[in-house]
Amino acid sequence: MIPKTRTTASSFLALFDLDNTLLGGDSDYLWGQFLVEQGIVDAQEYETAKRKFYEDYRQGCLNIHEFLGFALRPLSQHPPKRLHEWRERFIAEKIEPILLPAAKTLIACHRERGDTLVIITATNAFVTTPIAELFGVDELIATQPELVDGRYTGRFTGTPCFREGKVSRLGQWLEEHRLDTDRATFYSDSHNDLPLLEQVGHPVAVDPDQNLHSTARERGWPVLTLRQGPEPVAL
């Protein structure tokens, strides 16, 4: 459970999932696609594994430790300088085209209200840090790749920010910032985020998958799309 600590009148919290919520696609999947296109990883091996992991994710049975071992391995095989050069191209070619205008509008609305903005995502921080910067969101809670002596090891540190791990990671962050979830809004597209959606005062389904859409309708949660123009639209 997320701890409920005292909060001030101004301490509203806006939490955003990233992939297929603020973005019109999946940054983790697109990073893998970019690596394949650049010849950095073996195309057949990578695509086969990626499809399996994506299907497991959709079905709600993803082994996050196994997936992270696969996803973080390329970081361990190249020096950080080269990785950052590739990432800069990746952001320009794969991410900037899928930044949703309505997502920017939604974030701007919360910012104007004075809310604390947080992106919380299972995708690793190497990939997502510059994406959070594009949205102008300073607080990012993401799975952390391990760095030792200035190089990535291919492992992760701490708790993966996935399913119940998101609840745990956010709980740690809330304790540090003396905030709670009673007055928090969480936007997500995925049934994998139900553990956290069920913890916040204001859960919102955004372009949800079928399972989350059904749950949102049953529980009376708002359902939005960010893919029909410059403004969020209620469904």
C-alpha cells in the first residue's frame, strides 16, 4: 500500500504513464526498433524476443526481470558516449513524431493549476529521461539501469517500476516529498497499471486497452483520448 502522509492544500499530484498514454506509441519498443534499424542488435533475434515480451505484456503475464535482462543488455555492450549519440538520434526520429499535442495540453493544464507533475513508467530511465524533458516534466520515476564505473552493466537497480513495483516506487517517492495519493490523479492506458490506478483518488483511463476500458466503465472512472486533436476528449 502507498503510505498516506499529511498534505497541504496546494499538494495536488498529477501522475502520468508514458508509453501509449502521453506518447502515441511505446518508447521501449521503438528504442529496440531503432537498434535493429541501425544494425546494433541482431534483427531476427531481437524482433522475435520483443514480440514475445510485448504479447506477454498485453496478456498481463510479463516476467519483468526476464524482460529487463533482454532490454538492458545492449546498454552494457557499448560505451555511454556512443549510446548517448544514438539516443539523441532516436529521440529525433522516433519520439518527437509521436508526442501527442493533447498530452502537452493536459500537462500544461495541471501545471497551470500548480500541481506536482510526475511521469511514472516501467521503461528504463536511459530511454525515458530525455522524453520527460521534452514534456517539461522534472520528476521521473522509471526503472533504473545500473551504472558501475561509468558503464551500464545490463542490470537494473532497486525495484522495477512495473505493476506493483510502480506502487512501491511511488510510495518511496511520496515519503520523500511528504505527499499522498488521496488527491492524486493517475493517467494510464494499461491494465498493468491497475495496482496503482486503484491507489489514487482520481484514476483516469487514457486510450485504454480492452481490459482497462472495461474496468474503468464498471467503476465509473473517466475515460479520455489524447489522439483526436490538440485537446483531451472524454470518451
